[in-house]
Amino acid sequence: MDTKLIRQFGQEVLSYRLRATRQKTRAAREDFDKYLLALRREERALQRQKYALGWDPLIPPVQKGWKRSFVLRDDLARGRHAAFFENLLQKINTHDWSHRKDFKVRKRRRGRKIFVAKTQYLKRFYQSQFDKMGFTEKERSFFHMETGYERRGKDIVLISWFVFSEPWRFRLQVKPNMIDKIREIDAVLEARIRQIRNLMERNDFRKRLCKITNGHYQWWDSEERKREKYAFKNKSLPDILQLIEE
């Protein structure tokens, strides 16, 4: 309560439960924060509903690039231990995608840009991950520990991980990446999600929401930063020029 009102109207003014300007400002800020949190909960609930709609078959299927993964070698697939290694492969297999069938990537060497083969490895596990994978004693015998350096933020630390000891048992297989289904679309859900996102981005409410939920705002995790970083990724030159003109 403002002391000026008390001096002017006396102690009886306290019974009216009047709020000072500072209290009104704080209440308005708290109501706005609750409004942002409600929008965040609604957006997440709508996203869950969107991904729970299911899939529709795409007729005819379309191909989008190529996919590559490990399979058991043909000679070992006919052996008596084929079932064991097939089961083990399901736990350590990795999958990759590329728009090129040869899975080559462009790199700069000595000032020139050349295409080199992209390397793909089986999964490797840290100690905590290795214990949670549920490997049997026989499966554990096919792993050994390696030590190396890994970049974590600005630091380079020495770490250890478990690596499969006999990668020669598997080979890489390239297949067309066929898309035979698409997600179902609800126009009402999409419109409401777009409305919330436009409200957040147009008024720059993400910063305040991030500060409420995380206690601070990290500019490198912002949506604007991500859009700037990946704006031209996997886009053709005409699409990039069109984005620049817009």
C-alpha cells in the first residue's frame, strides 16, 4: 500500500485491500507468464495429437534418396551362427541416408572441393550405455574397450567406449529409400499450431518463455538461431536464391 494514500485517507483505507502500482505491475507480469505457459502446454498437446493421427498410404510410393545399413555377410548368413549375429546386429546396426547412391560427400582438400566416400561405423557404447543394452555374456565377449578423444563444447576430453571387435562379419547394403506412407493431416490442428507459432515468433515471446522454464535464455538454442543455421541446408540453388529474394 502506498504511504501517500495512508496519510491522505488514514488507516481505514487498508480495509479496502487496494493494490499499489508496483503490485499491479507484478500481477500483470505474472498473468502474462501464466498465459505463455498455457500456450506452451497447448502447443505441446496439439503436437501430441498431430503425431497420434496415424499414417495414410501413399499410392504410388516415391523414392527419396538412398538408405544404407549393415547386413550379415552372405557366407556367414548360411552358417550355423547366423541367428546369433543377426540378433546382435539389430542392437548395434546404424542407418544412414544420402541423396547420392555412392554415399560420397564433398570436402575441401588443399583448396579444392572433392568427393570422398562417407564412412559408416557400427554403434559404440559408453560404459553406462553398454550396461543398459542387455547384452548376454556371449555377446559381451565380442566387444572390447577403446580410448580416444572427443570434443565436448570447447573442451577435448579423453573417454572410453565399447566397440564391436569383428566388424568384418557385416557388410554395407544400399537400398532405395521408398516413402509409401504419409502422416494424416488435420486442418484444424495445423491452423491452431501455426497460429500459436506465429504469435510466439512475431512478438518474440520465446525468449521470455525460455527464461521462465529454464531460468535463463540461451541465444544459441533459440528458434531464430536454428532457422538461420539450417536455412539453406539440402536446398537447391534456385530455392536458395528465392529465399534470399524474399
